[in-house]
Amino acid sequence: MGDDELVLEAKRLIDALAASPRFAGSEEEGASRALCTEKLRKAGFTTTETGFDFSEWPGRFGIPLIAAWLVSSIALVAAAGSTDPGLGGLAFMATTGLGTYFMFKRRANATRDVKWLRSRSTNLEAARGTPKTWLVAHLDSKSQSVSMLLRVSSNAILMAAFGIETAVLFLAQLGILGSPHLGWFAIAGIIAAIPSLLCFVGNESPGALDNSTGVAAVILAARLVSPEKPVGVLITSGEELDLAGARAWSDGRPKGALMINCDTIDEAGTWRCMYVSRPQALALAAEKAAKKLGLGLRMGKVIPGIITDSMAFEAAGLPSVTLSRGTVKTLARLHTKGDSADRLTGSGAATAARILAQMVEELA
């Protein structure tokens, strides 16, 4: 497929997928899934749809809850540490220990186990041969009362405030600093937390960047992979609701699959290959693919505050990376009405498709 044809096909797919918002489990998402199924079957893939039940509660309220935990921890440590560094250290251990347990250990099963706001959606799985390598993108979209840029900035400042406060407290315990006055950290934390505390989920974003571009890229990539190479395509739902679809797909799945996720491909900015913990084979394949295509690619950890399906796969023991591209302006459009298809030409998704296909070739 020539470059111009690939760009045109990517644009057509993005336009069709982003014609309306696609909240997980909605009729609009179902119509978009049917389009994906048609495209994959025409490309010679066997498709399967798998329904799953989940709770919307963690996805709807998880961000405000995490922000509330962080700002409460900052305030508690500040109050205790300003009186006695030793007491502040105890407050730090208590809040971080409880927070780690509830926000991270229990969170992995929250969409499955929480009884409130139960919902149902569907993952689309397509395979050619017996695949070890899977191309992944989430289909659902959502809007938020604050943009992704504000939410990520809020999270980053909160984490930084907690980290610096902890360092100051530690230095005070060593006697390097005098009695610390940590009240300013509490004030900074409260101000920084406001966007996250007011981050509520809606269904008003067309989700062109996030993630019609990723879906278009993986479908086109599957067509570009050599016909004799086994490859799988997974179009998840519920990513915007705490990775519900990826968690359901991964639950109990045998180890060995390699997951290449594609999420948010803008037409400007740095190409990024992100991971939770570096999966050597996938990272090497990404670097080789970018080099063969003459593209710059930045490898690194997932940007703090950003949530991707790769996190669910990694938690289940399935190595995963996420291909993405964007700028600060991209983050400002995500999860807003401004994330529309009329601002995209398809060139970014077309290039992403070539990167993904080349990665599969490198891994085969």
C-alpha cells in the first residue's frame, strides 16, 4: 500500500470512528466496533467478540479519590512533621502504606469486584494464525470536566509536593535541617489537587486522537504485516474506565503474549514508546522499526498521570509497550469536545501503522 493511499485510508477510518462520542458499552461504540470487525474480516482475520461485566465506579471516581488521598497525605504529614519530625515520619509511613494498598494493590481488581455502577461492554479480538504478538488499541472515548493537560499537571505537582515534603522531613530527622515548617506543602497540595478533585467523566468527546487514531493504526498495521506472519488484533473497550476491557481480557490468560498498544497519535510531536517496566524484546523491536523507517523514537516510562492499557497487561504479566505521539497541545485537546477528526489528516496514524507493522516483523 502506497503512502498516499495509506494516509487516505487512515483519514477515512478516523472520520468514521470519531463521528460521535463512543462511551464504553454504548450503541455508538457498538457501531464503531462493527466497522472494525468488517475491516479486519476483509483483511483475512478471524474475529471474536467477548462481552465482560465491570464497574464504572473506579473509572468515574478513581482520579478524584487518588487526588484526595495524595492531598490528605501531604496535609497529615505536614501537620505531624511540623510538630515532631518523628511523628511526621510515622504519618508518612501510614499514609503511603495504606494508599499503596488501596490505590494500587486493590485497584487491579476494582473494575471486576466493585458492586456499584455495574455495566457491560465488549472486546473485539481478531487473529491470523496463532498469534504471540498482539496489536492493541482502545475504542471507547470519554470527556472530562478538565482537560488531560490540567489533570496530568495536577497529578505531577501533587506527586512532586509529596516527594519534596518527604525529603525535607527526612533531612530534618537526620538533623541536617532544623524544625521544618511544612504548612506550605499542604497549601500547595490543596491548590494543585483542585483540577483532579473536580475531574468528572462525561460522554461529549468524539475521541479522534484518543483513540480513533490508535484504532485506525492497528487495523492498517495488521493489513501491512506479511500474510504468512501470525498476528493478533485486540480492540478493547472500557480503557477510559480504569482499563476495564484490558483487565478482563488479561484475567487468567497464559503468559507469553507480547502486547503492542497504540494510544493517541497526533501529527506533530515526538514519537514515544512507553512502558511500565522495560520489556526487552518489545523495546528492541521498536528501536529497530524506527531506525528502518528513519524516525526518531523516545523510549521511556509512561508519563506520570497517563493511564494506558499497557498497565493492565503488565499487571497480568504480559509484556507491553504503548506507541504514542503528541505535544502539550495534544494533552490540552484530549477528553474535550475539541478532540475532533477535522483537525487530523491521517498522516500520523498512517506512519504509526508502518511502525507497528515493522515491530511485528521484527518480533516474528
